[in-house]
Amino acid sequence: MKLLSLAVVALLVACGSSPQKLILGKWEAENAVKITVEFKKNGAATLTMFGQTLRGSYRLNGDHELEWTVNGRTTKSKVTVTANELELTGDTNLTIKYKRK
């Protein structure tokens, strides 16, 4: 019975969502400035801020780095993503927290 329980736990852990899957969708920043981002499966991204929408691309380098290009500018951020929360920390250690929209 213990062996079966361990096998079920191992299967559940193995089936957990990867950051590449978790990041997909629309996110809204948790601050006073209205910022939304959307990450699509094909590597496309949109950033909407102050009513202006910018299109770009993104990719995850491993599980903890987001590299994205918007308006010809490429930045890298440390990324932490769960099913409902996304945190991006840039070079200046400024962290922006997002909630799934």
C-alpha cells in the first residue's frame, strides 16, 4: 500500500505544470498603474500600459528567467510563476507582481 501511495505522489509531481505552461494567458499588475501582459503559446506577447498596447515576443530561459523583446528592446527578468501569480524582477531589483486576469 505504501508503495502505491508513493507511486501516486510521484505521478502527481511529474504531471505538475511547468513555467512554460503556467505563464500562458493574461496577467494584470497589482499596483496603481494599470499594466496588463499576455503571453501566448507561440512566443508572442503583448504589454498594455496607459492605454497603449505594444506587441513583442518572449521566451523562458530555464524555469527562472524571462527574456522578452518589446519595441526592439530586449530585457531579462527573474520570473516566478504559479497558477495565479506571476512575479518579474528586473536588473534594478524592482519586482512587479501580477495576478491572473
